[in-house]
Amino acid sequence: MSEDAGPIDASGETAPEAVVILPPVTVNVHEAKTHLSKLLARVEAGERIVIARAGRPIAVLAPMDPATPRRPGDEPIVIRDDFDAHLPEFDPDYTHPNDPLGNQQP
């Protein structure tokens, strides 16, 4: 048996490694303001931090999901035949029928 294998479960199979999920750390607003850079470093390392006011949770600092990089040309550009057609709502002489100022005569 190799030394790389994980623990053996009751069936004799190699058990998957356990993932330990710790509860988020809670800090008060004053501590968050005072130590924001340190808290952000912990968040970058994958930790979630709850910010509380008077013991009541109000916000969570959490790592962002990694952004999917955009690659030019991944999606086709579609330009409809009427893309430059006149839009009546942008006609300078157009007024909505319910516009109280729209039907004024000079």
C-alpha cells in the first residue's frame, strides 16, 4: 500500500480526504474599520468574515468567485438589418400621449 493513500474506510476502500469548514469569524464594525487590510488578506486566503453591529450580523466579507476571462471572438456579433432604423421614441417631434407638456402649442 502506498503512503500517499488516505485513511481506509470500513469497506477497505481509501476514504476521501475530509474537508473542514470552519464557521466564519465575526468582528464588530470598529474592529473591521481598524483592521480592514488584515481582514481582506484573510478573505483573499479564502476565509469568510462576518461584520456585526451590537452583535447582530450586518455584512459578510467573502472571497469573490474567480472571474471567467473573456476572449474576443467567443460569441458572434449579430447586427440586425434594421439596427439603424428610426426609433419613434427618439423622434424630437414625438411626445407620449400622456405627457402633460407634450401637446402644448407655442
